[in-house]
Amino acid sequence: MFSAPAPGRDPARSRLPSREDALPRAADLARRVSALLGLPVHLRLTDNRATLVSFRRLADGVRLRLHHLFLDAPDPVVRALALYVAGDTAAREVLEAFSHAHHGQVRRERRPGAPLRTRGRCFDLKAVHARLDATYFDGRVQGVEVGWARRPARRTRRT
């Protein structure tokens, strides 16, 4: 049966499974992948827009981050998850096909992030932008935000 979001509640959040509903399904999924890999799997569910699967090998197993759309994945997709973690790049096609078929569960809008930090150790990028805009573009470059990015984390395999 269709259930509309409660009044005053963000409709994007209503498509997420409740914690009580997701927990046993996530535990079952972690057990299934763990059995296929022969390693303990530490599973974390996400609601990311772009990276739907990522993992990192640990001393005591694998840390697997999966979008919640994989909670009820059929056996061939669960096998593809295990193969992907094991290094089989061909499994990526199965995962991508599954994610494309369930793209309606992936949120499209971006959550508001932290405000950009324009002042760095040596340069204030807002001032640099203003100077370059005035010098080369006669002040026509409007609505552009420039800021310093965080340092990237260590690379993990993603799909």
C-alpha cells in the first residue's frame, strides 16, 4: 500500500527504511556477503548520491559501505558484491545494472554542506577571485564560490 510522507516531514527522508526495519535486513546482507567472502564484513548503510558501493580491507575483515538500495538485493547481486570486494572488476557491471534499475531510491538533491572556507594559510581565495574578476572580466563573474577543499582520504575502490 502506498504511504505518503507525514506532514512536515521531508519527503526525501521518507523513502529511507526505518532503523528498525533496516537493521535485521542489513545484518542478513552482511552475513550473506561474509559467507561468500569467508571474511567478517562490517556493513554500513549510506544514502549517498554517487558512490553506492565502497569498501576497505581491514586486519579483521572488510568494511563495506553500501547504499540502502542493496538491502533486498537478490542472490546474483549479493554474489557480485562479494566478487567486487574480492577484486573481480567484471562484477561491477552487475552492480551498476542493479543500481540503474533501482535509481529511484537514490536521492537526486544535494544536502546543504558546510560553508566554503575561503581563507587559507597563505591566500584568501575570495580576495583572489575578486581581484581576477575585476582585472580580467570587468566584474562580470558573479555567483561563483571559491573555497579550499578538505584533504582527500586514502583511495578506496568504488562503484
